[in-house]
Amino acid sequence: VPLAEIADHGHVLTPGRYVGAEAVEDDDEAFVDKMQRLTEQLGEQMAKGAELDAVIRKKLGGLGYEF
């Protein structure tokens, strides 16, 4: 951003002033359906994360590093 533009904004350096907001297209998916889908996906990801955590703990324990 040119210094002149920063001066025009009173030397405020809040990044939101200098970067644009990306236009978001409506996906026509109902909010309730989208939240249901996303929470199911999150639940699956969290379960996988817990499995991976257990594997990591086991591997570290095998190396003598337990916590």
C-alpha cells in the first residue's frame, strides 16, 4: 500500500483497511443441512484425530517418552 493511502486513513494500520474482502457465492444449501453435514464431518475428523493421538502416544511410549 502506498504511504499516501496510509496517510489518508490517518496512519491506521489495521490490515482490513488495505485488503479486500473476497466475494462469497451462495451455495444454495440450507443452513440446517449445511450445519448437519459440517458437524458430522467435524465429528469424523475429531475421531480420526483421537485415533492418531493414541498412536502417537503409543509410539512415543515405546521410545521411552510418556506423558
